Amino acid sequence: MATTTVNVRMDENLKKDFESLCNELGLNMSTAMNIFAKMAVRKQGIPFELSLRIPNRETIEAIEESERLLNDPNAKTYSTINEMMADLNA
């Protein structure tokens, strides 16, 4: 299949942000644009959203709490689910 070059004009800061996002998603900008073009043609519209899963404040706090508990030598631990359930039901 023959390829062609497409030039896209965009704001310099937008290009930097887009390139950074592509890198975080494991893509280069050319691959991201090709994915977009193929899916847009297939769906005959804007077909999808690529986004990073950025946790909200509640999720960040839950992660921090679990990390703190993992590193706390005084945190209560259980050997079995039954042991934990017995303690919860006590």
C-alpha cells in the first residue's frame, strides 16, 4: 500500500501536549493520526476517545491509605478470609 505525507497545522503547545500524550499511550503521533483516520472512516464520524485514566481525589486517597497500611507493621492482618470475616462479624 502506497503512503502519502499529510501536513497538519496546529498550535505549538498543542503539538507538544499531543506528542506527550501519544508517548504516554505508547504511540507516536503518526500512528495516532493513522488510528484516528482509519476509525473515523470506518465509523463515519469521530469514533472514540483515547484518554489516560487519571484517578479522582477519592481514589488517590484510597491508594495512599492502602500503601500506608501495607507499610504499617502494626496493621492487623489475616491468614484466611474466614478469619477476617469472623473478626468483621464480631
